[in-house]
Amino acid sequence: MSFDFDAGVHVPHRMQPGLRRLAPGAVQLTPAVAPKRGAARHLREKLAVLWAFRDQALLRAPGFDAGPALQALAAHAAAEHPDALRLIHGKEGGQWQAPWLGWAIDDDAQPHDIGTGWPEIGTLLHDTPPEWRRTVLLSLAFAEDFAVIDGATGTLPWLAVALPSMWAPETKIGRSFAEAHAPVADNRLIVGAAPQLVKLVTGPDKWERFVWTLTAHPRLHGHPQRVDPARWPAGLDDDQLAAQTWWRTERQTFIPVPAVDGGPSQAVFTILVEVTPLAQAFSQPAQAARVHDALASMSEAVLAYRGLTQAQAPLLRWLARRAGDGAGNAP
């Protein structure tokens, strides 16, 4: 699990930027598939979403050129994980190869099986409009979703988000950072700091932040149109409710995009979603205690926004038992 409890779980809980400068050499991307096919959960869900809901996952504001950001992301990916992505320089961006997927996109944006290609990936690449094929190859090669933040306008002009956490990417495209976070409960700190945050993350340094929630939704893909609004069934006891609860986390990082010919500064925003059954989420009682105290301190607005109002009390009792005496007494 890539989630950092110390950096991500705060007591009392507050909706805040929580940025942390990355250490030199820290890895920002995660290959979506190792040589063993059965472990590729992110890849399987992304394939399903990009087949059925591509227009809600791949989005670009009119007139925006994503080329520099996409090239910067690909170069970063190839440097970190050359077995997952390789760039062969050529006339129009060169050939991009994803060895573990077994597919490549050539200079003319045509897909090619490079010897061990999964047939369903090739079918999807051929069905994808040529201008999005490199993006789809990157999206499938890595577990992260991606967005571009434009430093000049503070907007999100480009998104490749197949696994959103209860938000609709199509409603965020072209919006400012502040507008994109407007629906978030208790958002004063994030919205108020939006201009400074945009300037910071589109600068030369690399940053990361962590967010989490507890949910009844077990899939990585959480578009609100495809999530049961009823959440947990009625009548569950504490253990039954906890058994139907998942620990959903995100590690978000920012990859600087070099300015081209004096153009605006940009950053690629990476989002790694992970979902773990609650009973398997904590490696030590202190982590359960920390989540207990954070959940207990959430405002009514945050609980309602996250769908946790009715589930808070039973989850607090379950977390207190998991944590032992260190968590205190649940209300």
C-alpha cells in the first residue's frame, strides 16, 4: 500500500492541502501490470471504463495542446519504469512501447503488437481516436490517473481519469482548481489557498499529498453515476457493517512540465487510487486508533459529503475494538 498514515491521517480531521515535498529520487508512478496478469486490478478496471465510458474519462478543453504535458509524463514514466514504458525517438514523438502490455504506438499513432500483446488492449487502441491512443497506452501501463494543471489559468484543461473517487471528471474539465473543489465539504482551506497551490505545484519542485475515506463501494472506479447511493444496507451490526466497508485512499503527486518557448508552466497531476477491505487495512493497532480519532472529529458536513453520517457510530465502535485501549471510547 502506497498510503502514508502519518502524512495522510490528521487528528482532528480537516479538509486541507497537506502538500509534502517529494524526496529526491522518490518514485511517482506505479506500473499497472507486472508479468503476472492476474494481479492487474487497475488495468482490468481501466479497460472496462475506457471501453464503456471513454467520453467521461478522456477529456480536453477546446484548443488546449496537451502534447508537452503528455511528452513530459511519458519521459518521466520511461525514466522511472523502463520495463513498463520505453520511448523510441522518431519524427512525430517517436514510438511509445509498453513491453508488459505487449503494445506500442508508432510515429503515426498506429498501434502495434510487439510480440506478447493482450488482444483486448489492441482492440481498444484501434477503436480509440488516434489523438488519444498515446494517452490510453499510458493509462493502461500505469495504475495512476492523470490531469494537467495549467499554471497561467489555474484550470484543469486535460483529464485522463478512469477511476474517479465519487466525482465526475466531465464536470471538472476546464474548471479552475477552486471551482473543481467547490463541492467538497469544509473546503475553505483548500479553496482559499488555490492560487498559491497552483503556483506551487506548477513550479520546479515535485509534491505529494494523501487523502482517504471509508466507503461501501469496493471498486476502484467510483463515478457517481455508477455508485449505489444507498451505501450500506440497513440493519447491519458493527461487524457486519465493517465487513462491507473499504478503506479507500489516494496518493496524489505533481510532475513538473518544462515550459515550451516561454509558454505557461504546467504540471501533471497523478492520482493513485487503492481500495482495501477495512479488516485488512491496518498493519498495527495505532493506525486503527488514528483513523478512529480522525473519523470521530469529522464535522457533520464532511460526514454527509462522504456518506458516513449513519455509519460513523458503528465504525467508531469497530475501530476502537481493533485499536484496543489506545483509541479511547467511541461515543
